[in-house]
Amino acid sequence: MPEQIQEETAALLATMLRKTLFVATSRAIASTEANRPFIIGHFRYMNALGACGARSPPGPSRSRCDRLNILDATDEAEAA
């Protein structure tokens, strides 16, 4: 059974490991209060990117201020 699991895992990872990913990192430098007027627009924008498949949800980070977004783009120009 473990050999079957290894083979299936390798097959699932084969397509994932060959994909080029683009990421965008950001760090908040303003206070939460200073950013508050922009939060709703930012959430709408990020949700729209996710809805069309252009962005994957960010993973956990060490800080509430650090962000990493994975962009589904074919090249650097599209990611920008």
C-alpha cells in the first residue's frame, strides 16, 4: 500500500511542480486606522481577482502585515 500512495502522490505532483508561479509580496507600512478607508475596495478587488482565477488565496504568514499572493499568469507581463 505505501508504494501505491507514493506513486499516486508523484503523479499528482508531476503537473504541479512544472508550473511557473508568480507571487506578489506586500507589507503594510501604514496603521490599520490609516488603511481603513481603503479596505472595502481592496477586498472587492482581491475577490474579483480570485473569482476570475487570477489569484490564489494567500497562505499563512508570520505577521498580520506580511502578505504573499500567488498569481496565475502565463508570463511576467501578465502578472504585473
